[in-house]
Amino acid sequence: MTDRTNVAWRVSEGLTPYPEALAAMAARVAAIRAGEAGEQVWLVEHPPLYTAGTSANRADLQDPERFPTFDAGRGGQWTYHGPGQRTGYVMLDLTRPHGTVKPRDVRSYVHGLEEWLIRALDRFNVRGERREGRIGIWVDGPRGEAKIAALGVRVTRWVSWHGIALNIDPNLAHFGGIVPCGISEYGVTSLHEMGIPATMEEGDAALMGAWDEVFG
């Protein structure tokens, strides 16, 4: 575990069960709110699964028997998590500013998460972009415009949890069991599909390196 700008970084080895992650996040958020623990960014990989956000349309779960499904309690719609995808759970006290992120401003916080991903992708010479009306970070991939990173947040009494998911080398066919984030017109891609054979460790280094540029 490392510390950057008073935010502790935790990287879990192997595959973290989703219920375990939810429980650990809830406990950490409660402790931050009570002043008993510091802020944390937790990087994990999950076994293959689908999670539903609070806006999820059940019809967008197209293959309900394929993988376990969970109600995440975050904002957003359906998301896939699995090996080769780095999920970052961000637990911050949003009553105070964090770099470019204004206090008590969820829109500013989400913009900060997007900028963090864009700057991390820039370290691989990948141009990640926002799209009006669409959640996530988008690139011009080998099969056309596609999403390379997803966002889904929850804020409880001004402490954030859940966060981001960056596709390094997941099995892209696994996204076929859902309509990712309710957007059927565009596909999903990864660094590996874009010809960048990044490791999980290199992805982590990019995320850690870009953090202070936004949240520092």
C-alpha cells in the first residue's frame, strides 16, 4: 500500500469477489465519514460478472445465465467486470477540494474521474475522449468508435465510492451478455485490441502517475 497526496493506494492480487469488494468499500466509506480512516484508491480485478447500476434496464441484461449478476448500488446501468480489466474504487471525502475537483460538487468529481482516465490513457499514446450524452471514455478503435473505460459512482454523505474500470486486456466477448451502459450503437475495446500490449502493472503505473495531475 502506498500513499500519494494523503490518499492511500491499495492493489489487490488475484480476483476479488464482488460481494467482498462491496462490503469492504462500505466499511471504508463509513470509517472515512466517521474520521476513523483515510481516503483510499483500491485497484482490483474481479472474476467475470455483470453489475447493475440504479438506472439499469433489466432488458439490457441479454444473457442472464452467463455470469453472476449483482446490484451495485452505484449510478449508471449495466457493466461487465472481469480479468484483464482494472477496476479502481475511489473513496474520497468530497467535502474538501481535491486538486481540480471542487468540494461538494458531484459533477466536478465525475469530470475529474474522466480526466484521470484520459491522462492515464495518454501515457500509452491513446487519445481518450468524452462524448456528450454518453458515460465513459471513448476512443477510435480498430472496429470504430468504442468505449475503453467506464465510470459509475456513488456518494454517501459526501464520501465517494465505486469508481472506474479500464479495459487493459479483458475478454471483449464477455461484454456481449449486456448492453454496456445502455448504449447499443457502439462497441467496447481495450488497450490490447488497440495494439498496446500493456500489463496490469503498467496500467496501474499510468493511473497512479496521472492521479496527482487531477486530484493532487
